[in-house]
Amino acid sequence: MRTVPPKSAQRLIRCYYLAQEAQANGELYLTSRHIASLLGVDETQVRKDMATIHVEGVPKRGYPIDLLIERLEHLFGIHKERIAVLVGVGNLGKALMNYPRFFRYGVRIACAFERDPQKCFTSIGGVTIYPVEVMKEMVAVVKAEIGILAIPPHDAQEIATLLLEAGVKGIWNFSPVLLRVPAGVVLRNECLETGLVTLLYDLQKEEVTCNFSVEAMSSLS
């Protein structure tokens, strides 16, 4: 499979959403200038990124949106069915189970697991919840490739290890903990708390910068 550098991949992911939005609005082409302005890069970088996925622009029109989406979906493996299991049916887990757009990307949550016996053998969004004790067996039965963790941090490493032993190839971790996984396992952390702290830090930096600028201006007056 063709790969691209991580920074290029991040730009192309954003470009994919831009192309989807443009397609929904009935547009047929995206210009490098338009893409560059929305992504905050220069046009040369856009042309380099397009070259990595072999999409050529049409003179005076831009890049064909249908082709762009097709190439990006092939690059990212979108629409190839991937079976997932979810562990932890709290508020976040329930929201993920009810999220309808996973199907858009070829991901299907086959089942979920919980320690709370009152939640077991019920279903949410058509997904049945099982006890954690049968997790390894069920993961093998449904042939899951992805494990989604929406559990407290003190359980996350144990559950991740069990999922990997059962044959899961990738972990999507929503728990605020650093997991240890073997080489070759795909790990994606989506810690909401980390994101919140980062946001607060960026706000703090802006406030400090603004205060410094005000103080500097006052000293000059």
C-alpha cells in the first residue's frame, strides 16, 4: 500500500473533508489556491500533496473533486469493511455506539463489552453488550480488527492487552492513559482530557500574549 509522510497525510485528511463539502455543494473542481487558503499552506505544498496521490489539475479549473475523493478514499482505506468492538458502555461509549457515520468509513461495531451486569445482554444502536469475561472469545468470533476503549484509565492497559491477544490489530483509545502496545500494533489516542488541557493551555498563552502587549503599549504611552 502507498504511504505518505505524516504531515502530508494530515493535510490530505483535511483536504478530503473539504472535497466532500465541495461535492455536497455541487462543485466539480477545487483549485490549489482555494485549498491552500483553507489549509493555511502555500499552493506549492498543495501541488506536492496532490502529486503524491497522482491527481493532476485541469488548467483554469483545478482538481476534479470526484477523482480527488476517490484517490483519498483508496489511500485511507475508507469503505473497506473493518469490524470493531467497543469496551465501556458509559456516556462516551453509548455516544460512539449511536454514532451513525462510522458506516460511512466502512467501520462496523459488531459488539460491546461491560463489567456492569445490568448493562450486559442489552443493546444500544443495534449493538449487543456482553460481559467483559467473554470478550476474548467474542473478538475472535466476529474477527474484529479494531478495539475501541471508552473505559477508566486503571482498566485500559489490561483490556488493551486482552484485545491484542484476541487478534485485534488496532486500538482507538479514549482513556486518559498511555498504553503500551507491541510494535506493529496501530494505536490512536483520542484523550478528551488531553484535548481540553491543550485548549486551556492555548487560551492561557493567548491571554498572556494579550496582557503583555497591553502592558507594553501602556509603558510606551
